[in-house]
Amino acid sequence: MLKSLKIKNYALIKKVELDFSKGMTVITGETGAGKSIILGALGLILGKRADSKSLFNKEKKCVVEASFLLKNEYLKSFFKSHELDYEEETIIRRELLPSGKSRSFINDSPVNLKTLGQLSAFLIDLHQQFDTLDIHQIDFHVQVVDAIADNKILMQTYLDQYKRYKMLRKRKEELENAQAESLREKDFVMFQLKELLEANLESGEQQGLEKEIKILENAGDIKQTLSGIYGQLAEHEGALLGQMETLRVAMGPVRNLSEDLEGLSDRFNTIYFELQELSNDFERVAEGTDIDGERLKEIRERLDVLYRLQNKHFVSDDKALLDVQEALQEKLNGFVNLDADLEEVVLELEQLHSTLLKLSEELRKKRNDVIPAFEDQVRSNLGQLSMNYARFEVRMNVLEEPGPSGMDAMEFFFNANKGGELKKIKDVASGGELSRLTLVIKSLVASAIPLPTMIFDEIDTGISGDVALKMGIMLERLASEHQIVSITHSPQIGSKGKLHYFVFKEVGENQTYSNIRKLNVDERVDVLAIMLSQDPPSKGAIENAKELLAN
């Protein structure tokens, strides 16, 4: 339970300290006095975010510290798993620095907000978490029925399986997308590779073709030029080789007259025979050079293929194209077949789906078992709050697919008037009706769930008089099993507190701030009397206040 709360330098509060005890504590005060500020400070303990705007003095840090008496054995495992020191009197502290930074501590050990919020959820239940906004939410309706049906363990089992189910559905989608993307990429690689393979690439082919096409493109000029040279050397009248033959014969008689003449004759003969051989080569090449249009077309088409592939793959020769072909082949070989992974996921999904359906059936059965009694209890308790003709009904539909709460969609229907049509709560309930309905439902849930400390923020909205008194009695009865803190404007509810705190504003020299004090019996009479009438209160109001406290 909550033992104490200390607030320093928060909003309009300089410094206040509140002590709590078992049973019911009420907090009253004029509108705007600062009652909601106390809840805001408590929200910091629950892990809510805040900033430097919450500081009373912008140059000093804000400190909110709550002391709890722990008796829940489950919490020991929580402390152990988070490497925290377990103490029966545990202190949670939150500090807001002028810089805007925040620090959180559990028994002086630093923790993050998530851990702080998780622990606080076990220790305190703030009505703002369980308020009239929640009562409109379908998820809240399921939670209420599950609490009464004691579905906590079964629901946790279902949620564990459901989380795995959701994760696998996401994994299945990822695999399907990856497979589709892989197939698209694989098809493209196969297309590119097929194109290269069909080209029958050979290293060095391009260089040979480029040489051959030069010859074919200039075949006419080559044939004419070489034939002309051959004719001048060997065939035409006065051809050079014929003249050289005459000169070579003329050298014969004098060749052996001296060594110099013999050398000159040999050199001349060498030139003659070399020129003769060269003439034969000119003739051979000229005769072998054909003007072949078909071959020229064939080479041009082949080179067009090679050049197009090179431009497509941003390379400059056929060797580089062969490298691209090899790389594409390796990439194709490296594509992973996702069919096996996808098949495994689909199989597990089917098994999980079957498990979820089975667990959903168990949840539905337990829910259906408690719903009639729950509806009766709500109607009965509403009758105790002067809503004798109120009708309340839980309607449940089966979902097509498993959801976070099973296969059930659940919604509360309500009407406060005799003969009125049952409608969704948000469509029919007024503020006062919602306050009473919320209290009734919460009191029933509280009996099913061990909520150590329950805080009600203005649960009396829209009600007064006899109804407020009956609501106070219901809160008082709830306080026999839970620690209750009620912030209220109702004197009837205010009179039911074991402790009574009064929030008020004080005006200093340069500023106004909120303060709080614990009331003794006489002070409670005065405060309740003022709430019943005026300030100063009438004698009748004072007597009425005394009567409320006596009861």
C-alpha cells in the first residue's frame, strides 16, 4: 500500500508531505486549489513524462517521492529480474531537473521510466487509468470480464502464442515479399545471362573481327594497289624485275675479277631475289583479296551485337563481357530458395492458429460462464446507487481471425431508464450515470484483482445528495479490502474517509502556491459543512456534517 507521498517544487507546490493509512483517504478543496496537481505528481511516480515547465521554481529541481509497503511475493521476482534491492518498505523517487532531464530511482537505484511504470502498475491503480474514457473502449470491456473470469493465466498463455503468431505472420509476409523480389531479380539475371550465353562470346574475337572488317571495307583499294605494284615489278613492259635481270646477267663476266665485284654482285642478287619474292607476295595478296559483301555484312552484324552488349553492361571489350557473364552466373547460383523457409513458417502458423482457436474457445467458455452473474451484479449495485431501472448487458461476437483478446469482440450496452433501448455506453450514459457505472464495474473488478491502492479522481462527477452518500458507502465498503484515495467535491463521500486532507491556496509576498493539511475532527466538520452550504456554514450544515461523520 501507499505509505507516504512527498512533493517538492512541483507546479504550484513548494513542499508538501502526505501520510496514508489503510482504508479510505479523502482529499477535498476548492476548485483550482491544486488537487489535480497532487495527481500529476503521483503520475510522475507512475512513469509519466514531464518537463521543466512543471517546476515551481525554475532554478531548482523537482522531487516526488512515494513510500510503499510491499506484501506481494511476486514483486520479489520483479526486483530480482531487474537487479534491484527488494525492501518491504520501497521508496520510488522521481527528479525533474531545470535542464528538462528526468531521473528515476527505486530504493536509490537508477531505473528507466519503463521499469518505473511496470513496478508502479503493481502498486497503485489511478482512476485516470480506469476512467469513463476507458469504459467506452471495447478492449476495456474484455479486460473487465477476463478479470472477473480469472483469465489472467489463460490470457497470458494466449498472448504469448498470439505474439508469436503475429511475429510469424509478419515473417511470412517478409518471406513472400523477399521471394517475389528474389524471383524478379532472378528473372532479370537469367535474362541478362541468357543474352550473353546466346552471343557465344570468345576472348579475342572482337579484335580479330575489327582487323578483318578493315580489310573487307578497303578490299577494292588493296586489290587495285597491290596488282598495280605487281605489274610494275614483274608483268608490264619494262618491268623492274626484267631490268634487274638484265643488269644481273651483265654483272656475270666481271663478278670474279675482284673480291669487291663479287661482293657487289652478291648484294645485287640478294636484292633481286628479295624483290622477286616480294613481287610474288603482292600478287598473292592481291589475288586473295576478295570484295565479299556477305562476309562484310556478317562481321558488321556480329560487331553490332558485341558493341550493344558492351554498352549495356558498361564495358569496353569482349573479355570484360566474359567477366560479366561469369559474375552473372555466380549470382544466379547464389540465389537462395526461400520455399523451404516459407513452408516452415506457414506450417508453424497453421499449428499456432489451431492453438489460438483452442485457447480462444477456453477463454470464451470462461467468459460466458461469468457474464450472466456479472450483469446481475452490475444491475444490483447500480440499484444501490439509485438506478433501480438501469439495464446492463454484455454482448459478445466471434471474430473471423484471432485478435489480442482471443476470437471475441465484446461490448457493454446500457440504459438507465425504464423501458429505454439498450445502446452502447457512449451513446446513452450521462456524466453522473457514467460515474456510477464506472464505480460499480471497478468495484467488481477490484474484488477479482488484487489492486493494492486505488485512487479515484472526482468519481462523484454529475451526482450529489443521496446518490453521493450511497457512492461513499460503496467506496467505504471497497476500502475494507483495498487502500482507497478519493479526490472529491462531495461532502457525502468526503465524510467516509478515515483520513481527510484539505488542499488550499496560500498567497505569499510575490506568488501564490498550493498547500495541504490533514484535518482533525473539528476541522473536518467545518470543511464538510462549508461543502454542504456556504462559508461560514450554517448551524444546520454543521449539524448535518456531524451527522455524516457520525454515520
